[in-house]
Amino acid sequence: MNPIKELKKYWLLALRKKDPVAYNMYLATVDVKGRPHVRTVLIKSIDKSGIGFVTHAHGRKVDQFAHSKIVEVCMAWPTLAVQARVTGKIKPMSKDLVKKLWTLRPRDAQILYSLGIAQSSKIPSFEYLLKKVSALSKKWSDKKNIPYSSNYTGFVVEPQSIEFLHHNPSRLNRRELWTRTAKSWSKTILAP
């Protein structure tokens, strides 16, 4: 069995079941001082290369990727009673896929990326942000398509290990750890 295909199967099933957090993936990184940081990103793709997500090119997580290429992500789908933890290497998403995903973003989200404000940077107020978005929205009101912003980038987590936890009300949870080997994957069963 290929655990990446299994992961995608669960994700697509969670989407079909309208799981409220089907797109959520909790991304853990480490900064230069060794402090952990966890935040939610949205899954944009799962394929043989890994799990893809998009973000602002000038944000803290991108700085942390430069420090450590190893990350961990966790997905928990309540409608399936399944959790998946993935440890892997972070690598850039293909530019073609990033640009395709750009075209699928809501217009306001595209405008937000086009402001040139670094993600997580200090701003005077939320109203300041709303005014900036409104001004650029008015400026581009005649544009059908918002031009691609270089601030919009994507990454892929290339799995080195995938752990599935199948929840059981009795707490006799089934846990499977898949570890990448030189040629395929090896499976280990873990105690709950």
C-alpha cells in the first residue's frame, strides 16, 4: 500500500462528507532559536509528490523553512474519526500549480496578496487593512482577472513518515506508522 494514496483517499472522503475541517492542516515548524510554531494552512493538493499548500512568500513560516526543511503536519477529520500526522521535507510547489491555484482564489484574497504587506507583519489597525484592500479593489474594478502576485507561493510537504490514527470510542485506537524506505514504504503498528 502507498500511504500517500491512502491519505488522499481520506482527504477526498472528508471533502465528500463535508467535514468542516477537511481542508485544514496544522503545520509545525521550528525557528532559529528552536521554538516550535504551529498554525493552520489549507490543503490545496495531495499527490505522489506530497501535500501542497499556499502561503505568503514573505511570512514567518517561509523564514522558518529556510532554517529547517523538516516539518510536521497533522490533519484530523472528525467525520471519519481519522487523524494523520506527516513528517517530511518542505520543498517549493511547481510554479504552474501555484499560478493555477491563484486563479481559483477569491478576488479579495488575490487583492490582499497584491498589497505588498508581509504576512504577520505589524499593521496600524484592521481598518487600515480594510482601507488598503478597498482602495486596490476600486483601482482594479475594471479588471476581470487580478494579476498574479509574486507574494503568492506554494510548498509541498514530501512525506518521510505518515502515521494514521483511527479513533475508537473505547480508546483502542488503531495506529499505523508508515516510514519511507529507499524503494517504498515500511509499516509498523503502534500501541494506542
